[in-house]
Amino acid sequence: MSKELTWHQAIQKVLAEAGTPMYYGDISDRIVADNLRRKLGATPAATVVAQIAASIKHDGDKSPYVRVSKGTYALKGGAGVAVPADVPVEKHDEEAAAEAEEQYAIVAAFGMFWRRESVDWARSPKLLGKQQSGATAVDFSGQRGIYLLYDGREVIYVGRTTDRPLGTRLFEHTADRLSARWDRFSWFGLLPVSAAGTLRAMPASFESAKLGPALEAILVEALEPRQNRKRGDDLAAVEYVQVEDPEIRKRRAKALIDRL
């Protein structure tokens, strides 16, 4: 690809080729899969919805996008694809919609079943994760929120970390009474992630109406109850996939060289 597309060019290309409304996370996935952008930042899905919401808010009728439902968008007729006739266009306040669809509703980010062995444990370990392939890795060691420890797939401990960073609390569990009992962990963080990959400040307050859905989503996501037919999709955050600490790879390579 000789020239990198802008975010808007990439979004419109994906929507035009799809010919149907798409969820913003799926738009982001397609941009990555089709290599439409090389520079993705740390929060590509959040960037996609922010670009679309800003266009709808500021450009009004001139915006090429239309919001079909929560988090789902299409191109207007004349901009490449018409919204299918059987899909109702949602009437709403655009500013309120953009705010509601931010990644930072209650839980700003989460990671599921991260491997203990992929972290170089120290008092301030790096807890590295990416939203998707090509995105900038984020260090969540300074995150605050709720975490779970697993022995295999069984939850053996649930904790919260508000006064100390997540990385510090997990490090302490490598040397306390639980040290030999857990091999994986999940976490649900309250600190938003910037596009540059840094953790932002804790929001000053949370809307009470969002607390119930967020708590339900955390429980569904973490415990995977058999009778729940869907994941915790009220969790507005994007999941982060674990990235192994580079120091572990270096030690593994050195050990291999020493053996040879």
C-alpha cells in the first residue's frame, strides 16, 4: 500500500464494501485485517467510534455516517451504500450517543485469563496487553479495579485494587498464601486508556444507572454462567489480549543459547 488511508477513508471503505451496518469494533477489526492503516494507536476501536461520532455531531446532515443502533453504523445513501430499508435509523441526541458509546462507561478495559508465566514478576511488573494485532501495547500494571485469580479454570480468589496498582497486588500474590495456587488471572480496570497507550485518570464519578449493567457484565464475563446465552456485552470496554513480557523472551533465548 503506497499511501496510508486516513481513519475516515478506512472507515468508509470498510462500510462501503460491507454494504450493511457494522458494529464499530468489527469496523476496526476489518481495518486491521485489510491493512488499511499502519498506525493504529493503542485503542483502534475507540478511535473508530470517536471519528464517526465526531463527524455525525459536527457535520450534521453532511456526515457520511448514520447511527443505526447502539455502536452500529452505516453509510448514508449517496456516500457509497444506502442504509437497508428494513433497518430503522435510530433517532437520538448525537452528543449523548457519543458519550454513551465511549470506551469508558464504568469498566474502561479488561483482560481475561492472562497467563501468570507470561509476566516477569517484580514489585512493579509489566502487564502488557493489546486490543488487536497491530495496536500499540499498553502496560496495565498501574490499573485500578477488580481482579480474579484462577487455578486452571476455577476462580480461587476475587480482589479489588483501588489504593495500590494492579501489578503490585498481583505481585504480592506470588509470595503470599495463594502463591502456589494460581496460574491465570483476569482483571477489570476503571482507568481509561488513551490512544497513545497510557492510563488516564480515574473519572470523578460514575452514573448510577450504569453500575447495574456493568456489574452484571463483569460477572457474566468472569464466571461464564451456563444459563447466560451471551457474553457481558454491556461491558463497554474493549478486551485486551495479553502480550508476553519481552524480558521473558530474552531469558528464554539466552537459556537456549547456553544449552547449545
